[in-house]
Amino acid sequence: MADAEAFIAYWSEAGGTERSNYTRFLDNLCKLIGVDVPGRSSDAARRTDYEYERQVIRHPRDGTTTPNYINLYRRGCFVLDKYYRIFIRLAARKINTK
């Protein structure tokens, strides 16, 4: 629990934008919960099973295509967006109510 509390305390004080911090936050979170961090992307990034900024193509009804990005993707497991500040606030609230 001490590691989790230190993690929350550290990230509660983070400044800057979520875009500037989210990959480091997610790397730290992966280490905290004991899972591998995503590896580097390659030229074949669309084929990578676990990566940051996985490109997906949006196909609106008007026939155009628009590239969008999944902030953290792991095939068959999850898709995650970068709103880590919400996670930190909820985690801090849970610890403070114990």
C-alpha cells in the first residue's frame, strides 16, 4: 500500500498537461501493478499488440476518413485514454476515507 500511496502523492502534484505526462504516468502505473510497460513502436506499429498512440481510422457516414489515436492499447485486453488525473483524484479520495 505504501507504494500506491507514494504513487498517488507523486502524481497528485503533477503539473503540465495530461498529454505531456500520460506516458510516464502509465509507465509508472504498469510498474506499480507489476505488468510490463509498452515497448517501442516500429514501422509496423499498426501490427503491435501493446503500444501507445495506436492509430485507428474513423469512418463517418459522409465517406471521409479521419485518423484518431488510442492512447494505450493492448490487443484483447484494454483500450485506455489519458485522463489520469481523474484516476488519481478517485484513488486519493479512497485512501483518505480509510
